[in-house]
Amino acid sequence: MKPLITGFVLLAACSLLSTGFAAPENANPVVLRLALDLTDGSHIVGTPAIGSVPVESALARMDIPLVRLIAIKMAEDHQSAVLDLQNGDKVKGVIKLDPIALETLFGKVSVNLEHIQSLRVALIGGTPPAGEGPLVFGGVSWTPWRTQFEVRGDKLVSLPAAQPGFNYGHSGNGRGATLVTNVGSAEWKDYSVEFELGMSGVDPAFNPFALGPDYRAASIGFHVADAKESWNERGGSGYGLSLGGDGTWSLSCGYNAYCKTPVGYGNPTSDGSRTLAEGKGLKSDPANGNKVRIEVCGTRIRIWVDGEQIADLRDEKMGEAIGGQTLDHGGVAITWGFESMGWIRNFSAKRL
């Protein structure tokens, strides 16, 4: 039996700038880089001497730290601009900024605003934000869906019981223990995640559909731009590495996947999907788990299972909007197939 995973799959320096931004104690240092696209077609990347951007909008004057920005798009007057913030906000205003000084590979440069078409901010290293959720584990705040979870020693474990109030089941709104974190977060863009994944099989106390005792499956979602707990609610958008207990695996992505019925599984629909890679021969270890590492940087995706690289590819459609969704950002979602219980251990996430 192959894994059935629905709801979210199926269906980036030296030291911190003095901007008021501080890394948590013992965190890896963060490198901040600016990438300037110039009006003559040139492209310059370097470490900025500034730590913030002064902006005068119709409502207020503000000083926006670079670490809170994703990009700045300059208007034709070379003063007005639209600023995209990490939290999804947009600010329109006039930039009150002297020439931008950068330390580049070819030395120090200073660029006037009149020569800048756009500016992008990259945070490299350190850890992405923990996000929100009731279960804090591995430096990340998780939200449990469909079934209950608890921390047991060094593991975050699914429990053989439905979430209170959730209409669990094949004729309900979904099956499969699920953990999500930072769904849709623009601050989760270029990153790696590494952890041990356990697929411990079906618990006899929670097997309403008589699955075989050896059934195991899981899917690891990344760049999860959107996800819903109910598989009847449109929105599942992201990449997913599906793992079967028989050693098969596949890497795919989907846009706005869901079951187009009011309730229950049926009529699986999406605005688009594609399979990027697949294979077999992995060795599932129900007792000790399997070590998974996923890196996504720009359009490049690399995946290792138990130290063996199984995928190294580029998805040039990553930034393309399909059904209003782009898959160039977003956090992580882990789903175990049907009533297959599971756990994670030694989870860590890092910016690239």
C-alpha cells in the first residue's frame, strides 16, 4: 500500500549589525547581505554599512530595520518605493537615504538611489523564526493537527487519539497525524531542516479502518505556502517528500490541493501538481527512525536520507504563481499516512 498524504502535499555574516536585531544566545551568527539591481543592468551583492531604511509614508515616518525587509522596489522618481516586509506587510513611501555603502568582493562601493532599480535583503545563517504553536520542540513551535501529540523524552510523538473537536476519519475531514510550523511564513525561504523521523506503524487502539500492522508511511512538507487541517478545505500548497514503509519515495509539489466534497475523502482536486523525482530502495527503520535532511536554497532542492543523497535538482517553476500560490517560501509540515503513528527527534532548522 503506497502512502496517501493529503491536505498539504497532494493535493541566506560575519556579525550582526547594530539594528536592534539580536540573535538568541548560542545561535549561529547571521549574515545580512544586500543585492542591488541597478538601472544599467548591473547586479551588486555586498554587506551594507546601514542597518535600517528611513521611510516617510502618508501616515508616519519610520525607520525599518533591514532584517525585517525582503525587498524594496524603487519607482521612476528614484525616491518613492514599495517595501515588502518579512511578515507580509507592504509599505509605500519615500526613501530618505544617503548613498548605500556596501562591502563587496571587489572592495567598497557606494551607490546613489537614482541608480537603484530594486534592492533585496538576504539573511544567511542563524535559525528561522520559531513561529507560533502549543508544542515547542527542536527550537520550533508546532501545531498538532488531526491527532494528539506529546513530548516524550527526546521525541515528539503522535498519540492514537483524534484531536478534540476534529471530525476524524475517511468519511470525516481527514486522516493522518500531522505537525505544522510556520505555514506560509516569508521568513522561511532558504533553509535546511534535519531530524530523525520514525514511522512506528499502526496502534491497535487507533485502527478504525483495519490497516495491516505493518503499514507505515509519512510525508515531509517544506516550503509549505499554505495548508489546512481539513482535507475538504482548499489550500494545500507546498513541496512534499513522501516515504513508504516499503522503501519507495517520491518528491512532488502541489497547489491548492483538497478534496472537493463537503466532507469525507473524494474528488481530489488541485490547481496544479508535478512530480520532481522518485525512487525506491530506502530502508525504513521503525525502531530507530531514519535521518532526513532537506535543503532548499533558491530553486535548488537537495535531500538526504540516512546520509545518502537521493535528490539534487532545481525547480525553475518555484517562484511561478499557480492558483495564486508560489512555493518559494513557507515552513514545514509532517504527516504520517492514515493511522500510521510516528515521531520526530533531534529536529533543527537553519537558514542557508
